[in-house]
Amino acid sequence: MATYTPMIQQYLKIKADYQDAFLFFRLGDFYEMFFNDAIKASQELEITLTSRDGGGEERIPMCGVPYHAAANYIEQLIEKGYKVAICEQTEDPKQAKGVVKREVVQLITPGTVMEGKGIQEKENNYIAAVTQYDNQFGLALCDLTTGESLVALCSSFNELVGELYTVGAKEIVLSKEFPENLRKQLIDRCQAALSFEENIDVDVDFIKITKQLKDEKLVQTFARLLTYLQRTQKRSLDHLQNVTEYYLNDALKIDLYSKRNLELTETIRSKGKKGSLIWLLDETKTAMGGRLLKQWIGKPLINQKLIEQRLSMVETLMMNYFEREDVRNLLKEVYDLERLAGRVAFGNVNARDLVQLKKSLLQVPLIDDICQSLKNEQFLIDSLDSCSDLTDMLEAAIVDNPPLSVKEGNIIKDGYHQKLDEYRDASRNGKTWIAQLEQQERQRTGIKSLKIGYNRVFGYYIEITRANLHLLPEGMYERKQTLSNAERFITPELKEKETLILEAEEKIVELEYDLFVTLRENVKQFIPRLQNLAKHLSELDVLQCFATVSEKRHYTKPMFSQKGEVILKEGRHPVVEKVMDAQEYVPNDCFFNEERKLLLITGPNMSGKSTYMRQVALTAILAQIGCFVPATKAVLPIFDQIFTRIGAADDLISGQSTFMVEMLEAKNAIAHATSQSLILFDEIGRGTSTYDGMALAQAIIEYIHEHIGAKTLFSTHYHELTVLEEQLSSLKNIHVQAIEENGKVVFLHKIAEGAADKSYGIHVAELAELPKVLINRAKEILQELEDSSKKLQKSEDNKVVIKEEEDVISQLSLFEETPKSSTKKATVNKNEQAIIEQLKSVNLLEMTPLDAINELYRLQKKAKQ
């Protein structure tokens, strides 16, 4: 370092504290980057890489961006997950002795960015802190743009990962002692930036916002986050709200896999919003309401009283169409109060923001009048705080159409400040005086083209063209400048007025900025009230959104059963129904009770099994967030958890195959589900060989039936499993109907009782327009397989003989151990005549080998009774 110039030494010293960030080093009108920062930034930002002499043996790589355009470049880096440290000159270069003093004034990270394209108006931008305590994990969350602060205890690492995925944390703050293997999983699963902070002591200035926390683990975890924010942001955090502790068990639990499978906030394929549940529901009119809607979808309620309160308010808004439309129109005019409060605290709010705040507050009394007129005892019992004193303050101070910059003047109204009015009067009158002087001098000299102008170099001047110079009496004016075709002059009187005018204009700009900063500080006092108002308005926005969607889509108010019943009449998949639009959606019923807890669904691919399963889960979620549901009648229990195993996808990040993902999702459900849970299993076991898969599927069904008792929808292509209806008391077969016409399959998308008679796999391939030769060959192979599988034949004395090959016996041993002999005769006696009659009625030629074994197993079981 000793060989470098003092400026480069200064850079390296500052950079040493920000190794994981790009250091934007202020040099004059540019932010410069050096060494590896310059090489990497030139690639990421597609800017020119140059070099400079830094005093060492080799030239130093360098690139830079203009300071006035830096926000754009910083935003690009943040969107790519990088951090940017802003290093400014902190002393006047004119007064500096040696190298100008510089220091980092802010570290901008994915979790602390306050504005720009990276901030989605209807999504929170959470930064999280995690602290490990044996098997528990403390979790702290903060949205710096809104001031919202939350803490929770997670009982396992998987629960922690699921919660971070749900909130979409952009950055996670850890201790450097956090286990490396868990750290890697956080990056892989949550796709978040990692940062480190060791201090877990709450700053004295913030004790007031953490005082309600009783658990020291949560206090320490939030202190870690708070210390990191203070250290990196280096500015006021007055807008941080009191920390709220929430409990994961207070909401309907939906694990990471299930949220992805059910496409609650993004689709599996495109990772976009369109096609998700939030896309269907989002009729909110404010950014605050949009964010709250996403939070409600992520955490459906399990408290029936709270759910019914929401439903009651939604019903009230549905019944009052005109009032609801008025509320919607008024909410359109409401600005993002939460994020505005954050910008006020951060000191980056401008005059236009304050005008929008005023306009927003003017809507509040009108909204409150409508709400009070609805006469629902659950509905906004207390009047909305319109912050009228703040409205009056802003109305008196800020002009209606201020400029974007707060340092150019023209912000403050006349009459707001006496001294400002005096300066303005001097400026305006001075300019009037100059206009009058111009007319006076034209008359005095007789030169009609005489004019008085102004530029920043010479100030005000009298200009006379060369053609008219002979009309000017000698010595009348003092010569100032000669041009090619004119002369410019001044007079003592003109210079005196110039001084007055220019001083007034300079004072106006300075005073207006000072008055604006004072006003902004005064607005800070209203931040808690604005945040409370924002909370009420966002809730109202989500409720009107539910009412609007429910009315438009003809949804029904759900009722809740204490007996665990599910009764859905003509239920629909809400998202698929919207996507189909004009096409008619085929509705279906769903029924569960104590004697009917597990529905085994069979039917061909593309017939709608997965859609049917998902619509039941989405209906339950809609009901528990307080929205009406897509059915003509809906009776539901309050589910505590929802588990799904739907769709096939590799988890390439963690190196897991489709089948391993399938088994992990199944294991998660089996390990955590209760009798109050809802389980959706789609095609369990298809990722391995037929008999392995079938064995696993049956074992899982039996385990859920015998040990869990959860409401379960289990779809399968293993038709052999339908025999379980006779063995498991709470299992019922249902199927998706399809008919065959002229060799073509027609899907009816209708659920019916009983098992499906065919799989229609080749018909589906035909619909996909595979080559005709291939389809015909597949039909031939299928016929050969069916013929060769019929191992049952009758002996000469009409006794049943079963020819068993060793490989078949070994695969089917999961149903009953059978000796590996080549041929075994089973002779029946007279006492088993009834069983023989049943055996005679079985159509063996229509059965697969496994069907036959299952039937024999059932009959043998009866014979042993």
C-alpha cells in the first residue's frame, strides 16, 4: 500500500471495511471504482473499463459513473443481488489539506433499498435476521420502506426456510458462527443476499419499540437486525414501528412445497404473478392494500371468530354496491402512506410527495363517512384518523404543483413566511423596475431596439446595436462589453438593482429549502398516526377487494363445521375458471365426513384430477383468509395445515431427483399432518418401478388412514389400489368421468363415485398427436401385455389353479408372502361354498395379475374368519 498515491491508499483503507460491496468512491462529478470492483462493474453495467496511474508498478483498472446518474447504475447492481457502498467527500475540497476526507455515508443492499424499480409497490421488501438457539431459530423481519417490524420463533430449520420463502426476504443477516451448511441452504432455497452482524444488544434509542417483547431470544435477534440497519444506513430510523411478535401456529400452516404447488403468489412454470391466486384476487386500489393481500394469502387464519368477522365485513360491502364503488374510487386517490412515512424519516421525501400526502388525507373523511354509514358492528368501529392538522399544515405551506427538486425554490406558498415574502417582493418588484427602466431608456435615447438583458457572467446590461450607437450621447452609459454587432453598457443604478434582485433570489432558494426541511421534520411527528391510518385503509382495501371478486365471480359465503365436514356443492377452481373466461367451467362436488376421510381418485391424465384436488385446497384457503368461495354451497372445517404433493419437478439446486422430491414432500406431510389437516397427494410412486410405486402408494394410504386421519385427496393411476375401499373403512373411491366415442376419448371433467374402469393412456397420447404408426404399435403391445398377464386357467376337475412365475411372486410379495413353488393347487371344501360362488362370479379375463391377487387375498381373508 505504501507505494500507492495517498488517494488510492485512502480508497483501499475504506474498501477494506466493505469487501462484499462495490465501493462508489466520489471523485469530483463521478463515482469511481478501482481494481476488481472496476473489472466486475464494467461487465455487470456494460461501461468502459479504463485505467490510471496509482503510484504502483502497474496501472490500476478503473471505471466510473456520473454522480447525477448513479441511481440508475446502483439499481442495476442491487437487482442482481449486489451491495453498493456510497463513499462521499465529507469536507470542502477548497479547505482540505492533502487528500479530501471521505467516508461511506450509506450501504445500499437488496434488503435496504428504499426506492427504484427494484421496489414493487404491492410487495414488501423484507430484510431478515436469523439467530440459532439449539433447535430453535429466532427470526426478525423489517421492511425498511414501511417501517414494519416483526419477530417470531421457528421450531425447526425447515420451518424457518418456509417462513423466509413466504415473506420473500431479499437479504438475511446472520452471525459469522452460523453453520456453513445451513447458510448454504438459506442461499439456495431463499435466493437472498447474506450479510453479517455480531452485535445483539438493543441501542438505547430503540428500547421503546422492543419493550413489549418478553422472550430474550427475540430481543437479541431483532437487535442483530437493528444494529445492522443502523451501521449500514447511517440515518434516521424514526419510522420503525413497534416490533410485533407473531406465532406460526396462529395461522394455517402451508409448507414451502405446498405454497409452490398451489401457486398462491407465483406460478411454478413462469415464476410470474399471472395465473396465481393473488392474480385472481388482486382488486386492491392501493399499494398498501396489495401488500396486505399478499400477507393474508401467506397466512390464512385459524381463529374462526376472526375469519367470520372478515366474512361479515365482506358481506356488508357486497350488499352495498354503490358505497363499495365510492370507496374504491376514493382509495384510488390514496398514496402509499406507509412508504411515504419511511421516506420522510429517511429524509428523501420531496415536495411532490407531500402534495400527494395531502391529497390522500383529503380522501379520508369521505371514506370514513361511507364506512360509518354501513352500520356493521364489526366494521371500523372507530373513526378513521384523517390527520386534519397535518393536512392544514401542508395546505398552508406547499404550492399545488411544486418542482421535483427541493433545492430550486418555487415550493413554499406566498403568505407562509414573512421573510420569504419580503425577498419575493424585492425580486418581483426589481424585475418590474427593470422592465420599466427599459421603456424609459428607449424614450430617453430614441433607440427603439435598446434592450436590457441578463447573463450569469456580466449580470444585467443595456444592449445597443452598432447601427444605433451614433444616437447614444457620449458618456451616458459605462461601457461593459463589445460584441460583433452590438455594445453592452451598465449604469450605477442598474448595478444596484441587480445586486438587490440577485441577492433576493439566492435568499429565496436558501430560505425555501430551510423551510421545507423544517416542514419535513414536523411531518415526522405524524409518522405513527400515518402508519396507523395506513393499516386501517389497507384492511378496508383488501376487504373491498374480496367483495368485488366475490360478486364478480359469483362466490358463496362459507360456513364452518365443528364436526369436520366438508360439503362443497358445484365447486370450481378459481384461477382456472378465470383463465377459461368465456368457456364453461365444469363444477364438481366434494364431500368429507367422519366415515369418509380419504378419497381415492382415479381417471385418465388430462381429465382434471389435479385441478379438482387443487380447487378444494384453494377453496379452504380462500375461506380462511376471509373471502367468499367458488361454490354454490360451502361447509368447511378450520384446517390447521395443508400439505400437497402435486406435479413433478427436479430440485436441481440441491441435486434431488423428481422421485426424491416426491418422497420428501410425502414425508413432510406424514410427519406433521394432524386429523385437522388437508392432504393432497397426486400420483405418489410414479417416479419408480410399477410395483415399488404401487407398494409405496398403498403403504402411504394405509398409514394416513390408520395413524393420521387427515382429510386426504389421493389421485392415482394404480387402479389396483381401488380394492382398498373394501379394506379401509374411511376410504372411498371417486373417479373423473370419460367416455369413448369412435375410438376417441372425451373427458367430461366430472367427478363421480366409484373407481374408473380404464386409464386411457394411449388415448391421451393420441390427443397429443403422436405418430399414428406409433399409436397403433402401442395398442398392439398393450394387447400382448394384457394377454400374457392372464396367468389364471382352470384344471380338468374345475379346481382353480394359479401358475406363478418367480419374478411375479417376488414383486407381489408386499401383499402376502407366497412360497416360491412352480405350481400350487388350492382346493376348497363344502364349508367355503359361498366363497367359491363369489370366486366364480369374478371375470378373470378382465383383471390384471395384481387385481387377481388382491381378489384372492380378500377371499382368503374371508375364508380364515
